[in-house]
Amino acid sequence: MKKSIFITLFFILTTYAIQAQSRFKAGLKAGISTSQVHGDTYEGFHKFGFDGGATLNAKISEKWKAQFEILFIQKGSKFIGDANKGDMRFYLMQLNYIEVPILFQYQHKKFVFEIGPGIGYLISSKEYDQYGEVINGIPFYSTEISGSVGISFLIYKNIGINWRFTNSLTPIRNFASGASTVGNPGQRNNVLAFTLIYTFGNATTE
């Protein structure tokens, strides 16, 4: 009797483990971020940085998935004036975040479309201008709520590339003027990221 119970329990646990393995897939991603900060008076995605970390993908249905990520991502902004035109201005904002996006994904053949929220924790920040490091700048908030939209393409088996746009939904700090409105409460990060993705386990496509 005990032997039968043990065999049955072992069969149930083995079946569950196999199903869980097929439903959940871990992965790694790494690439570059290009960013700007809305409201700092400098335009253009001129600040380059690193974007990478770990992913966990959960299959919901044949076409729908959910993906949880833990990333280290560098954001901020950069401006270099044109010395030939007498513009000697320089500005650099360096922001390092630990970010946790939660994305809902729809797969169509080798393409995966994604959208979802995320939360970021600021681990370090620095600012520089043409005179050196800015010491008494406007303080940054320690957390950031963001929204992301992106698309991935499967290159070969478990390897894919991802393009993603992420925009702050909450301000990263106040405007220099101190003015704010409900729709525009402060400076916000805008990030374009391009990453290479590797997924562990057996890759599946339509």
C-alpha cells in the first residue's frame, strides 16, 4: 500500500515538474540603451549605456506569455555643444537603475510583441556640466514607475533580438523651475533599448 502511494506521488510530482519546465523558461539578455530625459532642455537619444539581466517567461496560452525581468540599466542624457559655433556647453546625466519589468507578450511566428509596466530603483546618479561635476543639483527620486512597449525577433533557435521603448510614468525628479502639472509633473526618462536574448531550454516557434 505504501509502495503504491509512493509511486503515485512520485508520478504526480514528476508530471508537475515536466509541465512546469515546459511552461516556464529562464533566459539572459544584454545590449545597449540609448536615452534622453524629458524636461532637461536637451533633446535626442545621445546617452548610451548598458542594459541587461535575467528573464523568466511563463506560457499562458499558445500565443500569449508573461515575462518577468530583473535588469541593470543605465539611463540619463548627454549634450555636447558645437565649439565651431561658439557653443561650449556640455551636460551629462548618468542614472543607474535596477529595473523590474512585467511584460505581457503575444507571439506571431518569429515575432513577439510586448507591453507592460515596470518599477525601477535608482542605485546611483551623477551630473556633469562644462565646469565639472554638479554637486547641489535637483535631487532624484529613488523609485520610478515606467511603461514599456517592444518587439522581439527570433534569429536562431533560442537566440533573439529585442527592441524596446520605455517611458517614465512617474517623474524622476522635479523640473528646474519647480513648475508642474498633473499631466507633466517633472522630468522623465525616455529609453530605447536594443538587446540580444538567450532563452534556456527547447525553443518553440509556430
